[in-house]
Amino acid sequence: MEARAQVTHVRMSPRKVKIVLDLIRNKPVDVAIAIAHNIPKAAGEPVEKLLKSALANAENNYNLDKNNLFVSECFVCPGPILKRIRPRAQGRAFRINKRTSHITLVLKEKE
């Protein structure tokens, strides 16, 4: 049995989110929440919120024991890119890509 949670259109680069997800993969839920809460990265906040959502899904929808849960899968996919223009010298314009992320997290019970 698995519990899944997903958040879309997070205004953060997938590359930055992946750093946090690599740290919490295959960890027990309580350890993963502690890591996401204490890491000095901006991606820690949405990942922690997503972890708590997946934990609530597991407890309420699937009646799983929260002490036996661990992060079995977590991955990030690139979302739509907001394209912005930065004025430069001599009338030129440089493009700035504001990237977004879709984060998915799956919790499973230990056998």
C-alpha cells in the first residue's frame, strides 16, 4: 500500500528541489521531515509541506501506521517556464527563464 502526494507549479527550479529530494529518499518519515525542516535550502519548505500532506493521506485515506512509513519515491519534473525580458545595453533584451517544478512524493510501509 502506498500514499501519494503531489504539488504542481512550485516557483523553484527543479535542479534546486532535487538536492533536497535526494537527501530524504529512502528515509523514515520522521527523519525526512526533520531533514526538510532544518536544511538551509529554500526547497525545504515546500518539500516539508508535501511530506506532511502525504503523511496525512496515508493515515486518513489508507489507515497506514505512521511509524512504519518511509519515503519510497520522490522526484521532481519541470513545470512551465515563465519567460521574462531583462533590458540590456544598446536596446538589446536578454531572456530570463523563471522555472517551475512539479514535485511528487510516495510513502510506503515497511514490511
